[in-house]
Amino acid sequence: MQFSQHSRVWIYQSDRQLTDAETAEIEQYLNAFAIGWTAHNHQLLAKGEVRYNRFLILIIDEAQAGASGCSIDKSVRFMKDLELRYDINLFDRFNLAYRSGDEVLSAPRAEFEELIQQGVITPDTIVFNNLAKDLTELETKWEVPFKQSWHAQLFGSLVG
């Protein structure tokens, strides 16, 4: 399936790293959900994927049919079901992800601030912008250095 670069994306970040087995299961659930996802009885061209055993991503190519409020509500309910099934939190926007070497870690806001103050997170640390809205942004603005992210606006005064 070819998706337009303008395809809409939703990124949900788990508050913990998923096991390989959990990731494989969740990818099956995401694909099944995407296949059956509709808006006003129109099939959506959609797919789901898990990246780095932590990020659940839904993608819709709205050139065929656009997501409606009801279809977005369905996806939120689906994600809430996954939260319960896997004992994870996918809706904590202040659980911030960053790279440490090859590892993707996350920390609650207060701990993230401390990591900045300790110099663990630097202006060059790769952070994840889960606000990316389409495939182009997912590919170009999702994994960015701290200094080029919205994180710098929020926490920039702590970088010393």
C-alpha cells in the first residue's frame, strides 16, 4: 500500500518499553483495527505500526476518505483498550521520550527536567516529537535534536 506524504498520523507513546512479543501482538491488533476502520461507512486507507517497541502509530491516507470525529473516537477507544490489555499508558503527554545511545527511554516531566539539569539530556540529544501530524513530519520532524524541538521552548532555560 502506498500512502501519500500528507497522510495523517497519530503517535501514541507507551510509558514503558514493550517486549518483542507484546510488540508483535499489538502490531496484529493495529493491523486488524486499521483494516476495519471506517468513517461514515467508508473504508479508511489506514495502517498501524509499532516503532522502537514504544510508539504505536496510526496512519490514514485521507485522499480516499477522511477521518471523522466518530472514527477518531473509535481509534481512541481502541488505544484505551490496548492500555488496559497491556498495562501501559498511551495518553500521558508529559512522559517524554529521548534517545540514549541506541536505546529509546522516557521520563515523566519532572525527571526529564532533572536529566537536563544533570547534563544527561543535552541540546544534541534526540527527542521525539509525537505531535507530528503527517507522514512527512513523521519522517523529518519526529526524531530531532532537543535544540530543534518544542522541548527546547519548554525546557530551554534549563540547558546550560
